[in-house]
Amino acid sequence: MTIHPIRVPVASTPRGAPARARHLSRDHFAFFRGLIEGLDAEPLWDRYMTVEGQRSDLRLVPATVAWIRAELAAAAKREERPGTARLLRLDVQRLVQSTPSLPSLAQFAEEAGLEDERESDQVAAFEGRYGRASARLRRKAKLLQRQLAALRWLEEVAAREPAPGDAIASWLRPELASFLNAVDLFTLAQLAERINGIGKNWARSIRGIGPLKSQRIAAWVAAHANTIGVSFGVHAIAARRDVASAALACVVSPATDIRPLEKLIVPAELDGQQGRFRRPRDHCLMQADTDLDAVLVWLQAKGRSASAPQGQRQGGQGGPVMSSALSHTQRAYRKEAERFLLWAIVQRAKPLSSMTSEDCIEYAAFLVDPQPRARWCGPRARERWSPLWRPFEGALSAAAQRQAISILKNLYGFLVDQNYLMGNPWSAVPVPRAARPGLDASRSLTAAQWAFVRERAAQAGPHSAAIRLRLALDLLYFTGLRTAELVSARVGDLQQVEYFDADAQQHVRGWMLTVLGKGQRLREVPVPDGLVNQIQAYLQHRGLSGDMSLPAVRGAYLLAGAVDIAERAPALAQSNASGVDGGIGESTLYKQLKAHFAACASAKKAAGEHAAAERLARASTHWLRHTHASHALASGVSVQEAQQNLGHASLATTTVYVTTEAARRLKSMQRFWDVRAS
């Protein structure tokens, strides 16, 4: 009999007491059984125990084996089998190693020249030479078999399968459990939900859980997914860029519960076809049969254009509500309609078309503190495909409450105008008054800060994304466009114009960009000649002609995906299918500019300019719109002209940016204060 030598540590904990408050699984039994059978420890560890950590850790493996031995003995004692507990504490392999290895009977007979003798004579000769050692080896072999039998019995009575409500500390090492507990993950169900809700990078923000540990934990949870009660998709192990949107769409199943609109199942009795306040079908100006259909039509009406950038086509039923091509306004409107629809269906069990003024008043109170919080609220960063998605982040601020009520008033007003409903229950709900103007004109850059931002962009290099960055910065600053307006703009929207100035008795030539802004209002925005030259150079960089009158060029978007992405980021090239004439999304431009502002802030901080660094760190794409307005008005552009360029419906909105007079008045008062204080 050949036995592979391996030493299994003896438990150092008090006899009968488990080393940790953890459960024994069948993996523990399989690992320990392999050890006492003399199998190689490395493949055993890789197969059953990787969640514990790296087997190269010289302290971890012996400590884990000692814990398993102690826990096995304690489990036997709980079953009132003290003899079995003593048997399992024995390190049989250590005893076997102290016995010299013996030849087989055939080997002995050959060496002794007894091949032709009877087997009984061979056995007698073998016992004569190795009697004592042979007896010891047989006794230890029997002991080993008794241990294996004891393990088989104990596995049936003591092994457990992980369950959703089990504490993480019952299954993972204490240090791992403590890291997870620190971020409010206490049960296996919570852990599984986080992994399933975020994907491969589920532990990126958790201290002490690096990529390798997170992979091991996720693999362990996936291996026990059936008993924990979770179904994992490819997103849990693959990088997000490699996961198709169709795969993400399958992570959460549709239900009548807290779900995004695209996953919400509205029961027939709550879909609004028999809504209490519905007008007759033949009087309605829409073809909407249900309340959700009507909401989708309303959202379509808030769209900024009839077409979306390539690769961001509008969604299915009801238009773009399920799509990533929504404008900023549409996303804001969808959020509030979605929240109210969920509250109506899930909490009130009423269709939208049956909601009364009392219902609306109660919902306005609900916005102050959505409860139960665990059901309605979640972190902001959770995407719509994730089971961690929730419609709220927490209690809404006064400003957010005003916005929600205003949007819902608009929704119901639209439904009344379209003869879908006979009245607007939100008309009885007052919009809380704002304590201060909604626009914060201070969210703009000074002339020096803008110059620094532009200077840093000039140093970014000749690659495609850097060229787009410089063009986007100038377009936003010199025109005051909204981000959504800029990413929707095409070359054909830019026209060379000529007007006659009667006062100066001369012709004025220049460029105008036609923009479809908020409320589907068209306006023309002047574009500097130098910026037009920059656009032409950018088109040529993309492989298009600089002649913007050509039909093939007119349909191209002003801003496009990086044409050199295959060389600079091969992993992203497959997802960048928009082409040289395709557009980019708002989020793409927003993230690029935020990253640039962050780099500018870091440079200012390194130079000791902390105030400027803090301001640049907070800057975003919309800050450039504010910066345009403030700088234009300070340079002598009239308020009326600025209003037309910015597309403000009210002149009062534009006057928020008129800060020159206030700045001069503040300086004068400061001089007065300085004189009187001296």
C-alpha cells in the first residue's frame, strides 16, 4: 500500500470548541476527506477552498485545516459521539508517516526468491521479516478507514448548504466577513444581491476586498446560487464592456413590484383601460389604450428631435422611454412619472387615470420621506438593469419636491389637453415656493479659469478624443448650447448667412447653428468663423470632406466617436460602432469633460491654488453654459440677445447672469467698509 505523505495539523483550539462560529459545508468534508486519504493538498484546495484565500499563504492553509478538524470534533460531540470526536482529532497521516514504507508481497517474494513458493509461505516469510511494522501499518490503515466512515456519517448530520438568511460570518473567514459587514452586508442574500446588482466590480469600493478576493467570493456565491436563491448572469464575472445589453436586460425578471417602467407588469385591472376619470376613447387625441401608453406618448412629446445618434435608436413601444437616447429633459420627466406610476400601482393599487386630488396630496407628502426606505430607496449609481435599482435615493429636497410636482402637473395637464382625462388632480396640489432663484449663476468659471481649462486641453495631444475635447469646449463656451443640443447638432444645421444691418448700412456675414431646444423650440445661435474652421478640420480628421455643403457631410454629427479607438483602446473598438458620421451620447461628452475638469483641478491643487482647484473639481458641462452667459453679458452683449442665444423662455432667467453691476456695487461697499474700519 502506497500512501502520499502529507501532514495535517492538529487543532490548537480547546477540545470540543469550534475555532470560529462558522458552518461546515460539503466542501469542507470533501477537502478534509482528500487530505486524510493522502491526496495532493494543492488541487484539493483549488477545488474546494479557494474562497478562504491563496494556498501559497503558509499560515492560512494549516490554520484552516486545524479549524476544520476542531469543528468536526465539536460537531461529533454535539451529536453525543465523544469517541468519534476523539477519532477525528487524530492526525492519522502523521502516524503513518512515522512508519517505514513496506514492499508489497509480490515485491518481497521476488527479492527473497520465493516466487515459486505457496502464497501462505510467502506471507509467513513476510511476517517473519516485517511482522511488527506490518501489524502497525494494518492497524493504522484500519484507523484511517474508521475516520473515513466517521466523516461519511458526520457529513450527513452536520454538513449544511448556504441559505439566504445565513450570516456572511457563518461561511467566510472572519476578516473577509468584517470587511463586508463594514459596508452593511451581513447576510448571504445581501451579498448575492450586491454581486448580481453591480457585476464583476461589485467590491471596488469595499476596503480590504481586492480583485482576487472579490472573484473568489463571487465564484463561491455562484457555486451555491441555488441554495442562496439567486441567478447569476455573465455580467457577474465578465467586464462590463463585454456584456451585451440583452444579457443585462435578463438579470431582473418583469414583475408587479418596484421595477423600472420597462420591467413593470401592470395588472389588467390597474392599467387604466377602465380608469375612473378616462374620457371616451373616440374623443381622445391619442391612440393610447393604457395609462402607460399615455405616459410614453407624453415622454415622446418631450423629445428634442425626431432622430437619435447612431447606435442610440429610440426604443420600442411608446418611443424612447426604454432607450439610452433620451434627452436630459426626458430622463427627468421619466423619473418622476415612473415614481408616481410605481407608487400608484404598487402602494395604492390604483391606475393613474383613477388618482384623485387626495391621492396626489398624499404622494406629495410621501416625497418628503419615501418609506419603507429599503423598498423605495437605493444608491444613485445603480443602473436600471440592476436588482439594486430603486426609484428614490432618499428623502427629496424642497427643490426636488417642487420639480416632481411641477412635472406631474405637466403630465396630467398634457393628458387633459389630449382628452385622455377629464381633469387634472394635481391642480389642487400647490407647488412649494422656492426660497431662492432656481439658477445658480455662481456655477461658472472666471476668465482666468476658462483660459486655464482651454490651455490644458491644447496640451492634450493630437489623438481623436483630444481633438473632440477642444472642439466641444469651444462650442459650449462660445455658443452657450446645452449638452443635449450639442450632441444632437449635425453639420447640416450649420448655415452661412448674410444680413443687412440698416443702422450701419452694411452687410453682415457669419454662421448660424439651428438648434432644437427645450419645449421643441427652434432657435438660431451664432457661431464664430474660427470655430467653423475648427469644425472643418475635425471633419477632415474623421475622414470626411471639409466641404460642409456636400450631402454626405451634412448628415454627420458635429461630435463623433474617436476614429483612432482601435489603436488606442482595442477593447472598446467593438462597441464603438457609430462610424465617422455618427454621434455620441450626452453621458460620453459629460464624462470626458468631467475628467478634463478633474485633471485641471489636480494641476491647480498641485500649484497651491486650492480655491481654483475646488471650483474646477465641481465644474461640469453645464458650467460652460453659465460661463458663456456671464462672460457674454459682462462683455456688453445685451440681455435680450443673450436670451435668444441661450433659448430662455423668460427674460428673467437670463438676467440671473447679470452680475457685473452687483460686482461693482460689492467692490464699492468693500472700499467703504475698509475706509470706515481704518
